[in-house]
Amino acid sequence: MRIANKLTLLVTACALGSSVSLAQDAEPAQQSAPAKRFSLGAYGEAVMSRNYYSDHFNRYQFPEKYKDDPSHGRFDLPHVTVNMGCDFGHGWSMGMEVEYEHGGTESAVEVDADESGEYEAEVEKGGEVALEQFWIQKSFSKAVNLRMGEIVVPVGATNKYHMPTEFFTVYRPEGENSILPCTWHQTGLALFGRLKDWRYEVQLLSGLDSERFGASSFVHYGANSIYEFKIANSYAAAARIDNYSVPGLRLSLSGYYGHTFNNTLRAHNADKYKDCKGALAIGSFDFMLNRWNLIVRGNIDYAHLGDADLISSFNNSFPKHTLQDGSPSKRQPVASNALDYSIEAGYDVLSFAEKKRPDQKLYVFARYEYYNPMEASSNKVTYEWCQKQIVTAGLNYYPNKQIVVKGEYSHRALKSPYNNEPAVNLGIAFSGWLL
């Protein structure tokens, strides 16, 4: 029993990751405990998809031309992560997460016989490897905790709850994953805690980079940096508050505000842009009801980008002004407003079975989602194919709390004359503690 109790304390104390399943909301470490405690966690997804529409890059520019293209299939490892942490005692702890997206990257240097024995560098596999989290935390009490380092920005439902066991769809919810950075992580400071039925979090971060904004992605790539550091000419703030007053129900509000223009290595001093700030404001509401063998989740996110017309003009100005060859700018117009909302519900049909393990569940679910990264545009440039509605139905089977097998049919509907995009997706995922 003593060993079991110590292991339970270990898992609770080391707050890894940004989701509840990896203990973001765990109780602070006992400040009187001087011993070091190490914990190891992970999550990962393997996916097979069959998409019954064209994957040609010009399918939106010439929809009629690619209307009858054959279907295409894919295998993918969307996210595989390793989480590590340590409780140092006296309220001090550390957490980190290394993520391999789409299998990571593989590169090699070889001597090529076909090239007269020259050394040749090759990329053998695509994907990304990123240090998604690394933070040091000081816990003063349940109500006051300070976290410093690379942290997850908890704006929106998906950034807060992005483990594959925390949503029904095979891939992460498409709307938030399209218009917001996801998983959104930046270097900064976070103050958070819990007071009875309320949990709060406020963060100080560097601003996003408007050169990375795009038509179909809005500000999704704005948190990325092509440098070995993140530029912080401008600062931003994020906040989230969750309420748990009603048993089985969570209600959450989150938001973000910061300037995005001129947050790059090179200053933009042209008179046309001297007053451009690119103020970005995001407001989000999300909820989850988990009761009566039923899970219902929903969210709505609305974002406004100031000076969107000037940012669009600047990003399209290459080679004029100060944009140089190799700039990360997508050279696309960006909207002044973006919107997404969704609702999903699943019922555990195994709740009717008399003989089953308590943690074994089979959810039959349905989901509706709308999103548009160009909901409104101040520069009168819109791409109507950016507006999408998605209806999804499927199954989630949990043989235990850590593993889920998923299957779904989704139908992505676009405005005429663009072609609809149905797909069948299958996946298996794990999320939990290994040590």
C-alpha cells in the first residue's frame, strides 16, 4: 500500500503537459517533500484515411476540372509525444514535452556512387520534431502557482484539451486547428490556480508574427519562428477561467490580446505602415457535459485582426518594401475576422451491458462544425472555399481509459461551385502515464 500511495503521489505531483489527462490541473506538489520524483507519460495517434475528393492543389481554383478525380488514401502519425517531469520538493517542479508530428523528420548524409562519390544530404521522411513544453513551476498553494518557460496557451477548447482521448474525431477538431495555433505553445509566464469550483490562468507571452498569417490559416502559423529564438518586439496576454459548480459540467471562457505587426527581425519603416499595429483579439467559449453516460462538448471562437488590410498589402508586397527572398510570409490576404463553432455528442451504448469492465466504453457520436478563416475581410478579398461545414458520425471504443479506437465518416460541405469533401477515417490512440 505504501508503494501504491507513493506512486499515486508521484503522478499527481508532476504536472506534465497541458491537458487534464496529463495532470495540468493536478494538485500542487507537497512543499515539504524534499525527494526527487520522476514521471513519464506519452500520447500518440496512428490514422488511416480515405478521402473521396481530389487532392490537387488547384482544386479550389478550378473545381470543375477536378470534380471527378479518384479518391486518395493516407496513413499518418499526426502526433506522438513523450512527456517527462520531476517534483523537486518544496513546491518546485519541472515538466517537458517532445512532440513528433507526422512521424518526425529523418535526414541522412551519404556518399552517392552515382554522383562520383560526393557527400549528399537527403531528407528521408517528412514531419516535425518540436519541444512543445519546457517549464519550471513554483507552487505556493492550490490557488497560486507560477509557471515559467515554454507553455501551452489555453485559448479555445482544443489547445486546452488536445489529447486524442479528449475528442471524438480521429483528427483534432478542424475549425480551431485551422484558424488558431494548435497546439499553441510559446515561451512566457503563467499564473494559475484553483479556488473551490473555479480555476483561473493568466499568461504573459510574446506577440504573434503577422508575416505568417494566411488566407486559409488566419493566424495559425503566427506563433512559429524560423529563427533559433522567438522575437518579442511586442507582447501579448492570454487568460482562461473554468467553472465546475455543476457536477459533470465544465464551463470555460478564454481570450487573447496582442500586437502582431513588426514582430519580426527586420523593422518595417515605410510611412504606409508606421501606424500599423495588427492588434489581434480572440474570444472563446467552450463547455463539456460528462454525465449520465453522455458526453457533450461545444465551442465558439471569434477573432478580430486590426489593420488586416495593411497586413495583407504588406505580405503581398514582395519584392517591394522590406520583405526579402526567403521571408516566411505566405504572401496571401488575411481576413479581419475569423469564426468557428462546433457541437458534438456521444453516448456510451455499453452502459446497457450488464457484464463489462467499468472503464470499458463504446461511444456512438455525431458532430457538427462550421469554420471560416475569412469570415469578414476589410480588404474586400475573400476566398469562399475557406468557408466549410463538417458533419461527422462515428464510434469511439475505449477498452480502458488510456486507449481509444476510432472510426468515422465525415462530410465537409463547401459553397457552390466548390466540390464537397467526404472522407472515412480510422485511428487508434493512447494517452496516459507510463511511470
